[in-house]
Amino acid sequence: MTRQAMLIDLSRCAGCCGCVVACQMQNNTRPGVTWVKVDCCEWGEYPQARRTYLPHSCMQCDAPPCVAACPTGASYQNEEGITLVNYEDCICCGQCEAACPYGARHLNQTEANWFDTETPAPYESYGVQRVDVAEKCIFCNELLAEGRQPACVINCPGGARVIGDIDDPESAIAKKIASGAKRVGETGFYYLEPADMPGSMVASKVMTVVSADEPEAEEHQKAQAGISPVVVGAAGVAVVAGAVGIGVAAKRSSDKKKAAAAEAGAGAHAGAGADKTADKKDGGDR
Amino acid sequence: MPKITEHWRQDTTGHGVEGAIMDNTNNTGSITEAEGISRRNFVTGTALAGVTAGMAGGFGFNLFHPGLAFAADDESLEVRHSYCDMCNHVPKCGIDCYIKDEKIVRVESRTDGYPVTPLCAKGIASLQELYDPHRLLSPMKRTNEKGTGTPEWEQITWDEAYATIAERFNKIKAQHGADSVLFFCGDPKEPRGAMQRLATLFGSASYGTESSVCAAASWMSANMVFGQTSMGQDPGEATKSALIWSLNPAWSQPNRFKGLMNAKERGVKFVVVDPRITPTVNSLADVHLQLRPGTDGALAAGFINQLIEQDLYDKDFVENWTVGFEELKAYVSAYTPEKVEEITLVPADKLIEAARLIGSNAPNTLITSSKGGCHATNVGHFQRAVFMIPALLGSLDVAGGLTLGPGLPFDYAASTPAFQLEDVYTEQGFQDRRYDRDEFPVWARYYKMMQTVHLPEYVKDGKIRAGVLLGVNAMMWPNTPLYQEAIKNMEFTVALDYYIRPWTHDYVDMVLPAAMCYERSAALGIFGRKIYLREPVIKPLGEAREDWQIIMELGCALGYEEECFGGSVDGALEELLATTGLGVTLDDLRAAPGGYDVPGPAPEERKYASGKLRKDGQPGFNTPTGKVEFVSKVLTDLGFEGLPIYEEPLHSPFKPSEQDKGYPLVLNTGSRVPFYTHSKLRDLPWLNQFMPEPVVRLNPQDAQARGLTGGDKARVYNWQGEIEMTAEVTNMVMPGVVDIFHGWHQADVNLLTTRDFDPITGFPPFASGLCEVAKV
């Protein structure tokens, strides 16, 4: 069997967001849509403070709730463990978005070009313009099929991202995992965390719902006493978050989860930091 | 049917649509058709019912498989190579361009062995800049008064543009002399060789660049110490330790980050000096020396003191190849770790540990910066002290240290002194006519480009009256309005750019459209002993032209038809290659799209011992004394202190003048984010999404004291100016310091930075000003 998975070595991520842009180009995403999010984790205080950036996207769950939630069968998992969307069958109902515990689904409902022009730029008209579909990271499945690597991997300046078959013990990713990477839940996503990073921080950032038995990064909260979290929470902070290299951050409180579910049918959050409307809509949730 | 498509289809057929739908129909209220739902009938149904507004109307969606950017069924795609120009034209990161119908539809990091890779966010977004509908694509001339804030532009032909420029320049030259015409390159490095050539042809000693506020202070400091321009060097296989002084390559030059991380994994020890906690600090630093901005000189003196105190320096090298060691030793002896801690706020034990780590892990390399520490009022001294560290450790020109000696005979802009007609410059005495000669004699000794920081004075005095300003940005200078006023008051100015930028171009008479990297060839890419020729990948959009072409054509219009090769870029490059004496031609380069290898001698260490560093063939370094100079002879000859002395920043919270009081926060500005280069690239949605607004970063302690929380609007001000930004509260910035990324025309931090120029380098103190912050 082949199980495609991705690993991100967080020490090699500088938060440059090259992955976000490479993905947006490669996958022809609409303005305001990004399949990759880059979150920011900061802990400690002067002179001992630390920060790491946390890119995340679809975790390629072993048993994807989005597939289970899809009413048309548009969402499915292929034999290599990659969850894909057959856009022909997608009705953009938002069920998958509501079901995703990682905020990785995006409803693309705006037929627009990046510069708000009537005519798409050459990079936009290449490939096919899709709209009114649910989207997510598909590990650039078409590139994998050609024996190439996803755009975010090829264009990562730090070499932080590794993709490959975890069932092959000789693969680069299997070796990296063996060096101490942590798996995100029951998924095809792994992180190598900096040694002093609070243990629960990744989960608290990448999940939209933090379960009761999973404490929300206490160290982080303590370290940030009196500080507005750098994470996207309010509209203004979203700007700041962007300022330091954050495309977007996951929605992670249960309130947000409910909000997302409620709005799902109406196309709640497009998901991108670029989507200022979405950011504002989320404002004040924290 | 191509393989990739089959792969996809196979996947889809593996998942029966009906099953999934039947399981989930109940979840979707509006769908009731028992026979199953397809996208089409769902959409039709909802549209008719008017249920989902976002989906109704104009729905002609296409059915496709995802991504398909490089789908194999699209055989019309052709891959062509280019290199990027999105930051400062120096790294030249390789790009694979995917072409369809003579348009670039995708770009990707070049992976065929090209030496600089991969692309960063900016590199990918170069595609968006190329096709940005706001790009300037025609020559434009102003039709109303300059500086009104409402410029009116009229499209003109290239012929009219050249004729107008030539007529104005030649008239001003006839009346006031050639030096009154300024030939200037801003941040772009690629056109500099051509521009300097044109300046000299015209007879003007007024050639200047943006490097007079960036990078060149470091270059000349290295030159003063060991006789060669340097900005340090990344670790090699033999390197044991690396000292990174005021650089955050993880953000400013992302292409270097992977190599540095690989070095870290190989076991190279890192000491990082930076007032901030940067990604470079987080990922690389074994020891982080977090200093108060502007105090680098004290830290460097303390570092040297520790190398001597801990007996870690290379005595043999110091004895044989340096001058001034005893004086240096005596000077730094006052900079004990405790005293250094008082000045810099770096804990004494950290300094001791850092010196031990570097000093006991030779060979070591130094990586320093074009800014960072450079932007303080005593850079001319302390940047030299920084370059003395690898010298003291004997890490000059050894494997794993700083390589010295001639490589291929090109400069940082891939040009040559001969192509730039520097012999003419010297023979005709341009040096003696330079306007900056008396104010900045050390600078003038090292560079055949003027220090431009006194442009307002030169214009006011009638010394500079016209100019061709390529990539000029008035915001790059401290107290920006003075420079805008100066440009406005010049009799005639023409800018070359990709865009019309109001904060500068509101003050010029004409703007010409420059071609992007994809549309041009010059300059060459030089990597070690390899030369790459970049061919235009596509034709320039609109009427844009290559900057080298514009400069050469302008030269023809000015009367230098032959010397400017009839306007031919190929002609210019052929001449450039001829001046190298390498015997390489453009045809050779065209025949080597994977890079032309210039054969050369095997690498040799310690060339200072064999006489291969100096032109006269004598052993030693290219300094006046032939030795590494801990006391600079150039400086003492010109009346300056020769030791790398430390002076408290002119504006200091520790020694505030009357004017400084009330502005207790150190203003640290000018560093890079990964999304922008200076004031550029903010037009691009792919980049602007990350940082759409100006930001001031400050420590929680300082924020709390001012009632600020993250996301608040904040007023940043001092006695000179005021701007409004969004506050980010973060422990990445130390207490007492605010950190501001520059380049926002709506919040130009250089309204607050002062014109206190370092007398040795002429550099402004972008990183050691003072300010106060208040909640709006």
C-alpha cells in the first residue's frame, strides 16, 4: 500500500508564506481562497521568548469526516489516502466545511480575478476556472501522479516540507518521522516541532475544535498574558497577524465551530487572510 | 488519453456517487430527488427556487480535474528559464517559466542544477507583477505642475521621450556642466553597469545608487579591514561555527535559509546578533545576542575582548598578517562583559559564551548585513570591528572561513570597471570634481559612485539640476519630504520604473516603462565560475523596454551612438564580456543554457601568503599596509580615528539630548519581511494578503504602559514626524524598542528617521532613532 503524507519541519519554516502563494498559483484559487494557512505560535517572554510559524492545510485524515458528510459523493478518498473533490459532483453545500475539524475546507463562491479585472490574467485563465465548489488541499495530486512534488514542497525556501509514502520505510518522510515527528491525530500530517515548543500548541492551532481532554496550550496562554494573541481573532489582529507572515489562522474555538456550521450553507468563511470580509466576520469571536 | 487524466478518472470511478449520496441526502434539506443528485440538477433546482443567491446566475462552470497546471494533456506548454528580480537583483533565483501561446501561465523554482533556488513568495508572485494591469507600459510625460498630488500624465512615444531627455540634458550640461546631471539607480542592481557607463560617457561625476544608504557601508568596512569587499559568506563543508551579525536571511534572502539549516544540521554552531527574535534566531542560534539597536560597536569590542581574554585568537596569524593588534587589545580591554551588558543589554555570560563558541570552533565564517547594524551613527567604526572577528580567528581565506581573492572579474552588478569606463573616470579627474568628496572622503575613496544623502543640498545649491532616476524611491532617504522637494526642484527628471509611484513620481517630469525580468536579458548571472545568460522569455508587454536597452538608447540620443552600441543590449553585453578578458562571447553563453563554466585554477587557501590577493603580486592583503588593519590607515590618513571605537548612538535613550527627551523608545526600522522589498510589491494581491497594512511591533511591557493591545491603531512620532500604524504586541521585540517595517507610503517611517549621517560612510541611522508610541 501507499499512504501519501506530509511532514513539516517547523524549525525550517520561517513563515515566508511561499507555500501559500505557490499553492494559489498552482491550483488557480480564487481571490480570498487559500488552501494553505500559516499560523503563528509564540511562547515565553523577553528574554526567553520564541516563535514558530505553523503552516497547515488539509491533514488528509485516515477517515475523513468531510467525505462522510458529503451528500453527493463529490468528496472521496483515493487509494493513496488523499482526500479529493470531484468538482463535477460538488454542490457547494458546505457540509464538508462544517465537518472538517481542521478548518481546511473552503467554499469558493466568488467568480473573480485577483486584480478584479474582467479578463483573467494568463495564470488565471490557464487550467479551468472553477466556482461554487468546495475546495481543499489535494497534495497537488496531479503533480504527484507525474512523479513530481506539490507546489508548496518545491517552492519552500527552507526545505521544511517533505511529502511521500509513509508505508515505505526508505522514503524521506518515513525517515524524518522516525526522527521524532508528531502525527496530527489520525491523519497523514506530521510536524517536527522545535524542542521547547509547548506540546499542545500545534493541536490547539490547527484544530477548529479542541476536545475537552486536550488542554489548550497553557504555556502559550500564560506567555501571552496581557497580549492580544497574534493569531487571527479580531479583524485588527488579523492585519497584524498578516504582518508577521501569517496567511490565515485556523478558527479554533468551539464558538467558531458553531458559527462555521451555521454559516456553512451560506458560504461562511472563504478562509484566506486575503478575504478581509471573512476576517471581519470572525472578529470578536474570541 | 494522457496518463494523468486516466489516473484521476480511475480514482473517481472507485467511489460510487449513488452510495455517498444516499447516505447523506437527509442532511441537505433542499435535495429530495431519490434517484441521486448531480451537481447540475442540484444547481438548477436551487437556482429555480432562488434559494442560494451565490450560486444562481452566470453559472457556466467548467468541469475539470483539479489543479491541472501541468496536465500532461496540455502539450503546448514549453519551459523556458529566467531569473528573478523581485528583491534586489542580487540573488537571481532561478525560475522555470511554463509558456503557453507566448504567455507565462505558471512559474516554478528552477531545478536543473541552477545554483540559486528555490523561489520564495515574492518569486512566485513575480508572475502576478508581470501581468499586473496597473503596470506602466508606455512612456509618459507630465502635463501639469510637479508635486501637486494630482499629477497628469500624457502618453508619448519613445522617440519623443529620448529627444526631450537629450535636449534637456545637453542644454543643462552646456550651461552648468555635466556633473549637474545625476545618473541614478535605486534598488535595482542589474542596470548599474550600464548606468555608470552612460554617466561617464556623458562626462558626469554624479553617478549614484541606493547603495549609498544600504550595503555599501558593510562593503567598505570589510575593505578597510582586509582589503576586499565582503558581506560575509555562508558556511561551507569545513565550517565549524558561524557568526550572523544583524541579518535575518530567513526573511530577507529566503534562498539562503535552507543551506543555513543544512549547516546547522551538520553541526555548525551559530551565534546570531540581532535586537529582535527573528526566524533566523529561532531556528539557527545556539547563542542569541539580543542587543539594544545601535550598540553593535560596544558588543563587537566586547566580543573581541573576550576572544583575547579567553586566549581564543590565532596568534600566528595576528603576528604575521595584521597591524594594530596591541592598540586594539588596549582599546577593547575596557569593554568587559559587564560593561558591555550595561551598554548593550546583552547579558555578560551570553557574550562570554558566544565568544567561546565561535572562538573554539574554527574555522568560522561571518555573515553580515547590508543594513541592520549599518544603520547607526557610528557604523564606519563598528562594522569594521565585526569584520575583525574572523581575521582575529585566522578564518580569512581558509576552507570554511571567508574566501578571499579574485573570482571571475565581475562586480556585484555583474559588470566590470572597464565596461563602466572607470579608466576614463580616473584619467579625466572625475574624482576631484565629486560633490561628495569633501563631506565623505572615505566613501569617495572607495566608490566611484557618489554618496547621495546630500541630494537636497546639491539641488538647493544648483549643483544637481537634472537626472535620469532608475527605480528611484524618495522614501529610501531619511526625512523623505526633503528629497521629494529636491527631485521636484530639479529642472528636468526622468524616472524608469514598472509602475507610477506617487510618492516619487509626483515629483518627476517623465516616467519610462521598464521591462521585467521575464522580458529582458541583461544583466548576466554570475555564480562562482559559472556565467548564465538570461534570454527574454516573452516579449515585453506594451511598450516596455529593457532597462539596459533604455540606457543604451538614451546614450545614442545623447550622442554616444558607437559607445552605446546603437542601443543594442547584445552589443553592450558583448563588450562587457570582452572587458573581462575571459574570451567568452554571447554565443558561448547562448550555447550553454545550463551555465557556462569558466575554467580556472583549483581553489587555493591562504592566498595572502602566496601573493595572489594583491595586484602587485606581493604577499599580504589589499590594504594600504598590506596587512589586516585593526587600525585603519585610510581612516587615520584622512583624519579619522583608526581604531573601531564605540560611540553611543547620537539619539539615545541612555544619553538623551533635550530634543530626545519625551521619546524614550528606540526606533529600529528598515528590515525585510518576506513579502515586500522596500516600497515595492505591495500592489500584488498574492503578497499584500499577508501584510495589508503598516505595522509597528512593540514589546508587551511597552504596549501595556501605553494602553495598547494588538490590533490597536497607534501613533508613532518624534520631533520630526508622525505616522499611524497598527500595533502588533510581541515578545519578538525587546522592551524599549519598536520595530517598524519600512516602505509604506501611507505611513513612511522615514518621516521619523533623521539626517544624522555617519561621517565615514554617510549612512543614516535607520536602526537607532528615537520615538514615542501612543494609542490613537
